[in-house]
Amino acid sequence: MAIEPVTELGSGPLRVPRARVVPLSAPPSSYTAAVERYLTGAGIAKSSARIYRISLTTWGWMLAGEPAPTGPARRGAKPPVFPVTAVDDPALPEVLAELAAARADEMDADTVNRELSIARKAIGWWQRQGWIGSDPTIGIERRPAPPDRTKALAENQITALWRLDVPLREKTFWKMLYESASRADEVLRLNAEDLYPQDKRGKITAKGGATEWIHWQSGTAQLLPRLIARRTRGPLFLTDRKAPAGTPTLDVCPETGRARLSYRRAEEIFEENTRLLANPLAQPEDIENLDGWTLHRLRHSALTHDAENGTSTPMLLARSRHASVRSLERYARPGVDAVARHVAEHDPAARRRG
């Protein structure tokens, strides 16, 4: 925003100049429009824009003084319409703190902290544009997030996942994620023309926009021909229905007319299908109220299993496509199976029996 000095004159002595905030541009007509202006104007990478948009949509309900929907109710829910200037309501911080605290009680700390960070970045950008003057999140504190040591799935859990009776699309997608240790959004952006089946590799648009290779194994290689079904171009992973009007051309298969599978829908399908695996002692009638696994756990598990099997640090860096060794620390921790094997192998009683 621009600061314009204003000199106030009167009959008395010259007063000290005061600053007047001059917006760089007119505020958008709605909060939703302000979100889109932020995503484009702040230079948010395309690979991150989807997550930012979801988080800011969630905050939209709370900034309007309403609780954000969770679970199945969130899908397809229409966010409230209100002007971005409503964020300056002096009564909002107290209401927002209560809504945020209630939501935090239902969500994991990592998600809560990530969404809060995204909201504050957007609010700061809007302040710099001169559209709003205050930050209603100022009194909301980050939640302590103890490290989760169970993110890597055990090998028997991976085996159970492959046994699930699911459509070919899901089998191929999950296999590719695990065998390539790739991010789900990168794999969903694959097109048929990006594949090199004979080399078991494909070109993906990685985080940050770079074009890189991912590599898979025989499990994926055996499923791909059936999934592609002679298609030569267009999105690899497709929805079950025709693409709705207005879908970007790059996200529509020119041969089938179906749309590219979205990350949100892919995550929902995986979470729903893994609820019993994630909660093996649960009763089937209670399963709708429980959470399954996230797609990211396939990448996490693949890299952890690689580390357990002695894969070198340079190879782990190349496979994960991380820029620093520090980023690998969360994966290079032995999982539950590796620890169990270590304890069993060093059991003195077991050695004597042997």
C-alpha cells in the first residue's frame, strides 16, 4: 500500500503530518475474489495454489463468523459470500478465536498450524494492498505438534493395501505412488504422452515447476497397459464421468472426454478405502466415523522402507527429489517392522533356541 503524507493546516501552529493509507487497487467485491487475487498476485506456485485455496476457503467460513464444515459435509459445501473488508470487524477476533479453537480440537496440529500460517500470509498480503487494516488471527496461537512416529506404514499394511478389491485406476495410482515414492499431485498431473513404459519411467512437473523423472517397478508396469487402454495422449488418471463444461482443455482426455482425476477426490477415495486397515479393531458399523490413511503416507512409507533396506543417502535424495539431507530426516527413521526385526535378531533367548 502507498503512504501519502497529509499536512493539516489550521489557525494554530502547523500540526505534525499524519499518514493516510491509499489502497494500491480497489478491494475485490468478495472474500473469494480476494483469495484468487492473492494466489495470482503473491506469486503462489501452481503446485501450492490448490492447498492454499482449500485452506483459505476453510478460513472463509470462520472469517464470516461460521464454523467450517468438516468430513463429508465439506465436499460441495458453498462458502459464505462476504466482502473482504468485513475482516476488519472489531468483533471478529473474539469470535474467530472460539471457532479456530473448536476446529483445532477436531484436527491434527500439523493441519491446524499449516492452515493458520496460510491465512496469515494472505491477510498480510491484503493488508499491504490497503484492502484491510487489521489481522483478526493475531490472538490465535499455533498448536504444539508432537512428532508422529507412525507415518510410515508397516510392510504387512502395504501388503494388505494391495489386496483391497478396488478399481484398476486406484490399484495403478496407489502402486505408482509407492513404487516411485512420488507426491500424489505430481502423479495426477501425468499425461499418457509423458510415459516411457519400456523404461518404467515418466516425466512429471515437480514441486517448483521443474520437469523431472519418476521411476516405477513391475507392479505398476503390469497395470499401466490396461489403464491406458491404447490412449496416446491426455490425462493418465481420469474421472468416471464426462468432463463438465468449462473444464480446462489440458485436463480433459481428447479420446474419452473424461476429466483428470482431482487430488481431493483421489484423497477421499484412498481415505475411505483404508479406514478398516487404519482401524483394524473397529466394527464395520463404526467405520464411517473413523479416518483412513492419507496418500502422502505411501511416499513416506516408500522412502522409509528404502532407508531401512540400506539405500544410500545420495540415492534417497535422488529418489525423493529433496534438495537437502535435512529434509530426509523424517523418512530415514526405521519403522515398526525394522525395529521389531532388530529386537528379535538380538533376543538372547531366541539365539540360544536357534
